[in-house]
Amino acid sequence: MSRKPRKTPGQSHNPALVPNREPLRVGDGITPVSAPAAEPAPVKPPKPKRVPFGSYIEPELQKELRVACAVEGIEIRDALDQALRLWLSERQAP
């Protein structure tokens, strides 16, 4: 049996291993019809800066809060903001 000759670096007969040196072409050269202008995405207001706050509440109250927030589609921290603001405003009322 005879051995195949050893390949030298840089010589490859496998086209998958040979680098493609053609410039990249995108599309078929036809100018596309302009698409309708997309509406700009609505600008979201910046989120307020928040600080950590921890407390303990009754387990049933936590469950009710989680369910109510899920139904309303809001985050728990937003519900807590509303509740605390309401409580503080009621304390200041004469």
C-alpha cells in the first residue's frame, strides 16, 4: 500500500476550507420599493429612582397583593408606592 502524499499548509482541495475572497454582495441589485414609514416607538417616561425597602407583612395580605397586582397588570412596587402615598396624604388631611 502506498501512502497519500502529505498536504502542505495552505493547500486544500476542500472548497469549504478555502477562504472566499469575493466582496460581499447584498440583495439582487434592484432598488427596493420604499416601505411605509414606521411609527416611532412611544417614549417611556424614565423610571423613578428607588431605594431598598424591606418589611414583614401577613402571608394572606401578600397573596392578596400579588393577585391584585397580577389582575391590574402592575408591579408590586408600584402598588406599594400608591398605597404609601395614599396613606401619607390621608395623614396630612385635616
